[in-house]
Amino acid sequence: MMISQTSCFWEERLKNHHKTKDKIPTMTKVCPETEEKSVCEAVVVQAISADVSFPANQFPSYKLGPDDQILDEPKENEKHRSVKDVVDKETGDLSDQHKRLSVRDLACKFDKNLAAASKLVDEAKLNEVTSLEGHVMLKKLRDALESMRGRMDGRNKEAVEKAISMVEALAVKLTQNEGVLIQEKTEVKKLASFLKQTSEDAKKLVNQEWSFACAEIESAKTLVIRLGGAFEEQELASKASRAQGPNVEKLVEEVQEARRIKRMHQPTKVMGMQHELHDLKSQIQEKSAYSIKLQREIAIIKRAEGSKSCPYVLDGAQTLGSCLRIRASSDNSASDISKCSIQWYRAASESSRREAISGANQLVYAPEPYDVGRVIQADILSNGQKFTVTTDGPINTASGLQSRVELLLRKSNSEFTVVISQMNGQDHSSRSHVFTVGKARVKLSRGWITKAREIYSNSMQLCGVRGNANAPAKALFWQPRKGLSFLLTFESEQERNAAIVLSRKYAYDSNVTLVGPDD
């Protein structure tokens, strides 16, 4: 029923078309049959497009009423996009793509413009030749008219004079056109030179981008090859581990079973051996503690015997982060210690060979991490007599230093806030700086300004301060290279000692030993 109604609708449309075909104005016909066919198609399309819309890619269905009125129109699919929207979107995409010109497209455009400018220059040259020929022709024509004016009279003479004035006006106009052409030629030359330079720059840019792209492609190929090799090795390792997995598990089970059988058969013997080992450990600890106590008592006795004849004593805690100070004893206050010559030493024990600490010749000395576990001594030369003061025992490490160093070792770079007290041996007043200790280099900077930055080398020196300083336990001597040295003061004793430990460890990893001057 629906098909019959639709066919009836189109038959009525065609009949109406044939009736109105003769009323359409037509132009001169070259081929009557072709013209009639095209007009017919135009009328059909106009009639159809006026009343019918196609929302989908299928023929629509309608219900017709009286006078060919459409009663039920098909519902448009909401998800289907109209042709207009699709065309607008494609047009916008093409416009955006056209705007995104590559560097190579720009170079091609510059070449085209350069060719056009060269063509304009050639045309300007031709115009110059044509203009020159025009001047010659105008001059010949004026000469001819002048000769004719001498032979003419009356009305003919006036016509010749009028012709001469017209020739002169043409010459003036030609001269003006030549000026305009010369100016245009200058501008065209400037444009040509500009386009030529721009084209060369564009070509250089294209070549540069091409080289960059080739380098990126080569690096990507190398990375892909490397990843492929790594994946293959991982796959082989996983296969080997899967192949060896059952054997390893079997061996572990056998060892565990053997241990279980051994404990079942000899439980008493194993427990007895464990008790004996525990007793031996406790006895060794007691004897070592008793030995250390005897050594300390002997040292105290020797020091008490020597103090009777030594007019000086050593004050200060014997731990890292403190200061050792030499002072006169109370019963010998008359001696002036400031006029004495002092030299500090470090030794493994009181009776072992001593090592002089270069530069340590002041009344105060702050032990550094290198002194931990060693005995510190000082020789005092006064009025031709030599006296020696010694610590009660080896220098102990500071509490919390080891954990602080372990925390800093997890970072690639460790930063410390410092103040420059001296620079190249001269007093220097400055604001706070940042002392950065890295795995490959040491840097001293403040914001964007870098005072010194050097990699670990044999010319670098770093140690605790050994000369005059306001806070010796917080001060550090650093010589990045020969001819440049700093005396840095840290915020705390722990920060100074941590910086020394870190820098010496990183330097040792680089086969460099950081020591003080003349060590």
C-alpha cells in the first residue's frame, strides 16, 4: 500500500512537470534533445528538493492524503549527522590543515615567489627597451611634423601644430611612466633579494630539521634494538630460571629434610654447643671491658704522674663535634701560654707512632671524622722546655652522625647552608651560601651565582679547620684548586662532620683521597 502511494505521488509530479515544461524560458538550443533533457532534470530536482529531504541513505516512505499532502513524515535519526554539518566539519578540517604549513611548504612558496620576482625583473627590462624605442619614435615623429609645419600654411599648419603638441604630451607621459617603472623596478629588486634570502634561510631550516629528524630516527632505532636485546635476554633468563626452578626447589627440600633429621638425632649436642658459644661470647666481652678499664686506669695514673711536672692541661669532651683547648694548670698560672709554640698530633694509641696535623698550631683544635678512634696529643714548647698533653682515650664518634650520613647518601646531591668566613686566607664577610656535595663534584653557590665548582681531583683539599676560627667545631677548610681556598662555617657541628664524611666517600669512589694541607 505504501509503495503504491509513493509511485502515485511521483507520477503526479511528472505529469505536472510535463504540463509546465513549455512555460520555462530557454536559450538558443544547440542540441534540442540534450537541452530538453537537462531542463527536465533540473525541474525534477527542483521539485523533489523543495518537498523531500533524505535524512538517511535509504529511500523514504510517506503516507499521502488528499491533494498529495504528506500525512506522516519519517522521523530523523538523532544520531545521524546532516550533510551540512559533515561538509562544515570537513571544510574546517581542510582549512586548519591548510593553515598548518610545514617548513618545506614555506620553502616551496618562497621559491615560487622568487621565480615570480625574477619574471617581474625581466618584464621591467623589456619595458625599458620598449620605452627607449617609444622615445626614438616620438622624436622622429616630432621631427617629421616640424618639417611638415614649415611647408604647410593656413588650416593644415594648425593641424600640424596640434599634432606636435600631442606628440610632446605623449613624450611627457612616457617620461612619467618611465619614472613609475623605475620605482617599481627598484621595489621588485628589493623584493627579489628579500625572497632569495628568505628562500635560502628556509632551505637551511629544512636541512636542519631533516638532520634532526634523521638523528631522532637513528636514536629511536638504537633504542628499539637495545630494548629488543633486553627483552630477549629477559626471556632467556626466565626460561633458564623456569628450567632450573624444579631442581633448586628439590635441593632446598633435601637440605631442609637433612637438617630436620640431624636435629631429631642430635638435639642435645646442638643445644650444648649453642650454650658453650654463648658463654664464650659473654666471657670475651667481660675480659675486653676489663682490659679497657685497666688501660684507662693506667693512662690516668701516668697522666697524674706527668701532670705533676707538666704545667698545662687539656680541656674539652673527647668526642666528635667538641673542641680541645690547652690551658695552664691552676698551680702554674704565671706561665704565659700565648707565647708558647704548639703542634697537635694524632696517633692510634699513646705508645704508637704519631702523625703531625699540619696547620694545627693553635690553642684550640676541633677533631674531625678522620680523628675518630685515635688519640690526640699536643706538644707545647715553652722557654726551651717541651711538654705533652694527651686525651684520656681515643676520640668517640658523635651521636646521630651515622644515621644522618645514611640519610644523605640516598640523595644524589646534599646541600648545606654555610657562611664564607675566609677566602684565600683573608677575612671575608658574606651572606649565607649553599655548599653542595655531589657524587662527582663539589659546588659553592648563592642563587644563580657560583663561587666555585670542581670535580674531585688530587689538587682538591678538604678537612676540618686547623687555624684561627670563631667556631672551630663548625668550620671547614676547602681548597677547590690551587690558588683558591675557603673557610666555611656551617649551621651545626653535625652538618660540618656530615659534609666531610660525604665528600671523602664520594672522592674515594672516584679514586681520590681528600686530606688537609701537607697531609
